[in-house]
Amino acid sequence: MSEAHWRHKDLLDVEALSFSEITRLLDTAARFMEINARPVKKVPTLRGRSIVLFFAEPSTRTKTSFDVAGKRLSADTFSLGVSGSSITKGESLKDTALTLQAMAPDIIVIRHSSSGAAHFLAERLDCSVVNAGDGRHAHPTQALLDAFTLRELWGPDMAGKTLLIAGDIAHSRVARSNVLLWAKLGVSVRIFGPRTLLPPGVAAWPAEVYDNLDEAVSGVDAIMGLRLQLERQQAGLLPDLAEYARRFCIGRRHLNRAAAGAVVLHPGPINRGMEIASEIADSAQSRILDQVAAGVAVRMALLFTLAMRNEVQ
Amino acid sequence: MQSADRHDAVFLEQVLIPSLHAPGPYNVLACEGKIAACAPAGEFEAPAGVASIPGKGLRLFPSFVDAHAHLREPGFEYKEDIESGLRAAAYGGFGAVFAMPNTSPVNDQAAVTAFMLDRARLRHPFGPRLYPVGALTVGLEGRELARMGELSEAGCAAFSNDGRWVTSTEIFRRGMEYAAQWGRLVIDHCEDEFLAKDTHMNEGAVSGRIGVAGQPTVAEALHVARDVLLSEYLDLPVHLAHISCRQSLELISFAKERGVKVTAETCPHYLCLDDTRLENYDTAAKVNPPLRGARDVQALRRAVQDGIMDIFVTDHAPHAAHEKEVPLDQAPSGCIGLETALPLTYGLVREGLLAEKAFIRMWHDAPAAIFSIPVNNFAVGDPADFFLFDPDSEWEVTRETIHSKSLNTPFLGARLKGRVLAHWLGGHRIV
């Protein structure tokens, strides 16, 4: 299937990926996209492989997406969730990891509330580890599916395009992985959010930081809204939610300032009227549901690539 | 070595003593726990029946003082206990160790102090000597003053809320005043509770990039400023624990210029490592205050060089392996330091940043003066507390070389230069 050799045992963040590796993953995803359009969506590629979905933090969308991706490749997928799991009984991540390892899976997909949890697992396990979101740190498959969505729209040469990421940047693993990925793809990234929700050192990121939403959206080719966790207000980072909705929500007038044909992305789940106006989420410019479809294809591509690498090894 | 039959005497030959005016070589004789003679080598020989210990090329340092350690007993003996902690201290070159009160129960009552001193005397009758630090407030809760009169009488050498903050400036002020009544110094762990809440490393470019909640340097500096102002207002001394950042140093420097009675300590790890050490979420490098940015490290090294920093301490903070083998945000803060402190700080001497005499002052004379404990100036009658140090001996930090029960150190596996070869306290050989 491939020309370039895939070097990575794990996918912990997009940081480790080269431009050609990203391109190859997205190309592979495009082929799976075709399969997903067929009436029978299942291929026997990963028959007999087992994939553990270890989600130590509540998740419906990402977990389902990985589950569907694995099943369409005919892999056996096993879920380990929060409720009823040994995590709630006080088992340490190390012991959970070793227990999972003993079940000899080919790939473990992990979602965890601690930044670095995927690294922690990858250091200790022989099987491939896929980071499905670790704390505020990284969510590489989300960034890849965002790239896939926009590449479908913009074509493979995306250099020169501009993307705005707006909202709670400080606590967002989606923002961190996206900023790194788009920099590799040559897309200019803008960042906008309340100053209390910007991470320290953001000035040194490969992105331009804006204080004003009208200026931030001006002429951009895509806008990515980020979910506002309601607990940020309780933590004293925001005055109140009404103020947030008035000052930081992306509405029609913002979209009108963007470039012609600009689109809107959101990793979901959406707080309608909070970070993104309901009308925008449902508009023709919204690519939010495309992102979901892309998510399955990108995750199929990743699981396939890792399984093939392990076979060669 | 000659055959010896006198065991109450120690004779060291041809040692260098950098703390003296001329470094030597000297011959040193200790009898009955005291220095009996110390003179240029050749001026006198070993008395009959006393073995001569060759010390050519080696340093003889007065036993060092660690004014800040956590020995974990009572309550957390699985991390460390007084026996293992003092053993590690002996091998690290320390003859006096200040044990912080965040044990379980907290050392806020005489019974706990007495228990700790009993353990030390039972397990290490010849030392290292334990100096319990009493809790400044009951249960370290920061609300009511602890019974500092009772605790002083029981043997507490200083008072601190270490590991916890004192949010109420009123309580802290009264603590300084009341401790002074018993001739005791207050050691403040400078940390703003609100700025530091739920943080796991230094706030900066690294924390922003790797997505870990960071503690800003002002969380420390704010309390340093508070303490400096209180100290000046009350005309009472205060000692600032584990200083880690530039802003604190500027405030301390300002205070000293005004003659405020402020003294400060820092630890080897703040001088050797910065927050990039946490890029891979290494819990061994999670300490509190956190490892700071490179500019803070540079500022600390300059403060050591310029004499703004008064003393070194280890902030030896053992934790069991299973406690540290978790994601970064779940790991407790702290690293062990009793056995790595000397080689690490001697590195500053090697780099030419610190004169050997100043190095000894920061580990011996200065802490002894701040906390009013006996010193060894190698004058006749001084306590025979000293150790032989080979600055060129290299060793690797491993389970085999470390005597502490715990092994949580960012220097695990590192090769360090400089080693304690032998250690005497009151003339008794303890290493």
C-alpha cells in the first residue's frame, strides 16, 4: 500500500509526524472514505486484530468513531469505560495498562483526563497506543480529521489558507494539536479567545493571537469553534456565560467578514449559542457533520497503518 | 594504616581543609569527640596507638547542615523513616538534619517531637543529629498557632508550615512574634494558595505547550514580599524556604539592602534543572515549588555567586515508587536529595561560580548561624564532626548507591562527581 515507511509505534501527537506521513494518512483516509460510501461498508483488512478502546473520561463521539472504524476494518473492538471499570475502584493507570497488555491487543486507544497519560501508557506497553485525547495536551486524530475535512474542500495544496481557532484555547487539546498540524501543512492559524483562556507562552506558538473577534475572522477561509466547558466560569476564568455568548460567540456577522466560501468547523459537542450561533451550526457553511464522517475514515486509516507497521515488525 | 588500639581518637593525615584560612594540607587529631589538634601536616604525628588515616588529595569538610528535609516518620514510613533518612544524611555528608513537621500526626505537639528524637537517638546514637521543626499552626491548617512553647521545650529547633501555606497574614504575623519568644525562627514556605491551586509544574511556555496547569512565579514572590514587609515592620527575622525564582531574589536583595533580617535557602535541583525537564511528563522532576524556566535558574546561580542566597538545603522529599508512577497531575511533589546534594552543588565550585570556602559556608557556617547550632571550625575543642570528601570520585545514582528508602530523583541514572568517603560525628565514625 505504501511508499514511505511508517516509523511510529504509537500516535501520541501530531508533533512526531512529517508532512509526507500526514499526507499519506490523509490519502489512505480518502480511500476509506470511498468504502464508507458503499452499501456494504465492511472490509476484511484487520480480521483477527483486536483493538481496546480505553476511555477513562466520558466520550461518546470519539469512542463511537474509533469503534466504527475498527469494526469496518473487521477488527474486534473492546471497550473499557469509566463507569463500572476498575478505575473507579482506585486502580492505578499503570495496573490498568498492564492488565490491558496481558489481553494482548494490537492497538490500545486511550482517552484520559491527565495530560501525558498516552505517553505514560506508550512507555510501558509493547502494543500501539493511540491518543484519543489526553487532558489539555493533544487530540491528534481530531486534528487529522479536521485537516481531512478542509483538504477535501481546498484540495491538497492548502498553503496560503487561513484558519481561525476561537474559544477556550488554554484547556483545549484540539487547539494544541490543530495548531501544530496546520503549521506543518503551511496553513496560517489565528487564535482568538478570552485572555483568561489563552495558554501561557501562546505568543511563541506558530499562530497569530487576536484580541478582537471582528479582526480575527476578517478574511479567514475557515473558522473552528471550540467547546466552552461550563466549569471555566465556576473557576473564575469568565464573568458569566451571558457575557461569553455576547462577546465570544461566532455569529452570522462574523461569518460575513470571513473570506467568500469560508466554512465552519467544531469538534463537538456544540453548546449552541455559546461558542457558535445555532444558525451557523446549521448553515450551509457548516462542515461539522463532514467532520464526523471524516473522523471514521481518518481513524480507519490510522488503525490500518499502525496494524500494517506492526505486521512488518 | 598502623594497628590501632585507641578507638576514642581519630588521626587524619595530609587532608585539605578549605574552610580554614590556608587550605593545608593538615594533620587533624580528634579525641573524646572534640578536635584535639589541627596543624599543618608534618608539625605533629599520630599519637601512639592511634591509626593514621591517609587523606592526601582529599578534602576534610565540617559536617554539613541540612535545614530542610522530610524524613516522613511518623506516618509515612513506607517512603522514609528516621533511621533510613538519617543514614542517607550520613552518607550525604550531613551531621544535622532539620525534619519538617508534615508527618502524620503532624509535629504540632511535644509527644511527636519526643518520639522523633527518641527514634533518632535509638537508631543513630552518634548522629546525624535530628532537629525537629515544629508546626507553626495546629495541623498545619494555618488557623491556630501551635503550642510553640511546649514544642520548643521538647526540642523543636524552628517552626514552619512547610508543605502548606499560611494564607492569613495575621496568623503568620502572630506566629513570627510568638516563635521569637522562644528564640525560634520561622521558616516560611512561600506559596499563594490561590495562584498555586491545582498546578503541577511551572507556568510558562513549556506548561502551555504540553497542556499542564502551571504555577506562576508570583505565587512564591507574593509571599516573599509579604514576609519581607512583615519582617521589617516587626523587626523580627524570617527564613524563606526553597526559593526558586528571579522575582523572589530581587525582593530578597532589596530586603537585605535595607537591613531586613531575611535569610533564604535554595535547593540543588533549582540550580541544575529547568522546566524543560518536564516535557515528557517526568514525575521525578515534579517538585514544589516547581522547576522554573532557564532565566530563573540563571538568576538563582547568580544569587548564589553574589551571596544573596544564604544557604543550600536539600528539601529531601521521598515518595514511594508507586506514588510517582502515575500521570503527572496525579503525582505528589518532591524529590530525594540528601545523597545527591553535595556532588551537585560542588559542581558550582568546579565551574568556578562558587569558592570552596563559600560552598562550605552555605552548607555549614551559615545554616549553623541562622539556626544557632554548634559549628566545627577545626579549632581545639570544636566538635569532631567532619567528613572526608573526594571531589573527583564519580558514581552513578542507582538503587545500590542510594541509602534512602525512596528513589524519586530526576538524577536517577546520572553519573555524579564527588563522594563522601568517611564521616565522623563526635569522633565516632558513622560512614
